[in-house]
Amino acid sequence: MGQALAVRDLDLDLDAFEGPFDLLLTLILKEELGLPEVDVAEIVIAFVERLERREGAFTPAQLEVCGEFLVLVAALLELKARELFHEEGELDVEELDPDEAALELAERLAEYRRVKAGALWLEERLTAESDRFFRLGPAPAAPPPVRRLAPQDPARLAAALRVLAAEPPAPSLSHMPLRYPPVTQFLERFRAALRRRRRFVFDEEVDGLSRIEQAVAFLALLELRKAGEIKLGQPAPFEPISVWKAA
Amino acid sequence: MQRQLYLVDNPVDRLARTLEALLVIAPRPLAVEELAQAAAAGAERVETALGLLAGRYREGRSGIVLERVAGGYALRAAREAAEACARLVERPVQRGLSQAGLETLAIVAYLGPVSRPEIARIRGVAADSAVAGLCERGLIQESGRDGEGGAIRYRTTPLFEQVFGLAGPEELPSLDDLAGDGEELRERLEAVAARRGA
């Protein structure tokens, strides 16, 4: 009896996976490994190599192992084909009859075979060209294009420069001065009013002033109230404000 | 009397020296049109001068070789100096190119521009990492999309032609020639089957 064959213990060394076939199947079924990443052909090659290394006669048990392997690989291929076709949305495998599917598969195999031959040629070419050394580097930026100027008249250029070099006019500050009297003016005015009278009505005192002057006057009123110099009274909102001296 | 070396000073020689200078500073192959523009000379005269340079810079005569590659002209080291060059510089583009990378590269070179789903369909394996690796090496690059909003397509770069020593994409051998006849494959398979059955 030769070396025992066991599909599930088959050691694999793929791009996407390294370990026993059994673990690979588990990972795929748990969706922890994407089937499109797995090169099924390499699995087949690993199994065939294992067969090649086998010594002695082929026993019915080993034939059974081969059958099991074929079933597993066929299932893997079907799953993978579904995934690949499904992703592209190009073709539904279930819609194909067996002959069409076989034809499709044969065409794809032929295409892959051609590509594989191309890859082999590239590999050989790379080896043959391994003694070619050349400079490699990022392409430097090309110099900026030269802008050609029309003939210039120096006098006109000087005149143009003179315009640019002339002192600019002083900026106008006319909008800066205050357009309303300072608060202090109203402070004094209200203090003077309270020296003459015991109380006065604010609205009457500012009657005839502009809106902004009335606002400044009101600020002065608040200032006096804050300082404790006056008391204020108003019977109701928007009614006239009475002002009298604090005791 | 002091001996002096005189350079040949006919117009073609002068142009050849200018082209030599341009080629020595260029980090990539230069097309005849680029050389003509930079040297401010006609394309025909540039080709004549390049012929003169090709005679001077060839294997066995000089350590530098002028070659027609990637649709242009470039200077490279002579093959006899390869060992010394290998001790001086690394070649990350060529190093460790995997089988998956080569197959993907073959698909892009022969069928490009192609998208990742097309590459995956042909190889039967997802192509994401192979494509990313080839892009990183500078051997392939993006080239538009499959329709509006479709998958990105890829094509080979001039660096690919330079690395593989191709004057242009037309130098790739036909896949039909490489893959041979399908009948031959069938016969080989039958022969193997017959041996096994024997």
C-alpha cells in the first residue's frame, strides 16, 4: 500500500491561502475568504502532484478519494463561476444549457491559454532583458514657454510706469466724524435740568431732537441711573419716562 | 607645440552632440519630434544624426548604447556592464514580478485598455491586488472608464515597453503565434492520457 491520500489534509500554498484544503473549504463556507481570490487550478495542481508522488498500486479507496476531490473541486468551480458571473451581471449560468455552458467554458479556457502564453513570453523577455540597465526617474517639468513681447517704445513704457508710481490721492475720512453729540453732553444737560427742577419728563426734554440724538440721550439717562444720581419712573411701557433726583 | 583634440564640426556632428546631451539628461525615451523641437532642428536631420550616434553608441564599442525603445530613443548601459550596474542600482520595477502580475500584465498589454472585472473574468481570479501592484510599479496606468461611471480601464505605460525592451506595442508577438494551435494541445493531452492508460 502506497502513501495514503486524503483530500482534506491536502496542503495548499496559494496566493490567497496557505494551509490544508479542509480549512480552505471552511473559510470559504464561512465567507471569511473570497472565492474569487482562490486559484482553483493551483488546488488541482497540488492534488495531481500529490498523486504523482504516490507510490504503489491504485486502490479502490484511493479512487474514492479522487472522486471526492473531483466533487469538491467541481462544487468550488460552480460557486466561483456563479460569483464571478453574478458580480459582472453579464451572464446567468443557470440560464445556459449544458452545451452552451461547455462552449462558454471552452472559449474562456482558450482565451486564458492565450493570455498565459503572453505572460510566459513576457517572463522570458524579462529574463532576456535582465542585463539592460537604463536611467529611471521622474520626468522633470518642461521649462515655461517663453512669452514673446511685441517691440516696445521706452517712452511709452516710462509714461505707463509714471502713472503707476504717482502718489495715490489721500483717502477721504469725511465719513469718519461722529454725527451725534457725545453722551457727556446729555449728562451735563440732565444734571443741569435737575438742578433747576425736581423732576422732568424725558420725552419732553428730548423732543425735537433727531432719532440718534434721542438714543444718545437715553444712554446718558441710563448712565445717570447706574451712577445712582437719578430715579426713573414709567407708568406703563411706551409711556413718558419721568426723571427725578435720587435722595 | 601643444597638441589639441579638435571635434568634427560639420552641422550633422554638431546636431549629434546636441542630441547626445539631450539623451543624457532625459529620464525617459525621447521621440524624434521631441528631440527635433528641443534641438531646434528638422526631424529628418535629427534621424540622420541619430544614425550617426547609433554607430558610435553600440554594444561592444561603448559602455553606453543608444536604443530605439518605447516609441523613442534612449541611452542605456551596455550589456557587458550589467553586473557592475547590478551592484550599483536596484531595479524595483522588474524585481519580484509574480506570475499573477505577469498574467495581468499580458492581459493589459494585449487586450488593453481593459477593466479589472474583465481581467478577473479572463484569469478566473480577482485582479485587484495584481492591478494595484502593476500600477505601483508604473507598468500600467488608468486609461478612462467603461462608459460613464463604469469601471476604470488600464493600459500599459511607456515604462512597460522600456523594461521589456520593446520599440513599441507592435513588437509584442501575436498571441496566436505564442499560444500555438489548439489542436496541438489536444494531441498532447491525448498522448498523456494514452501513456497513463498504458
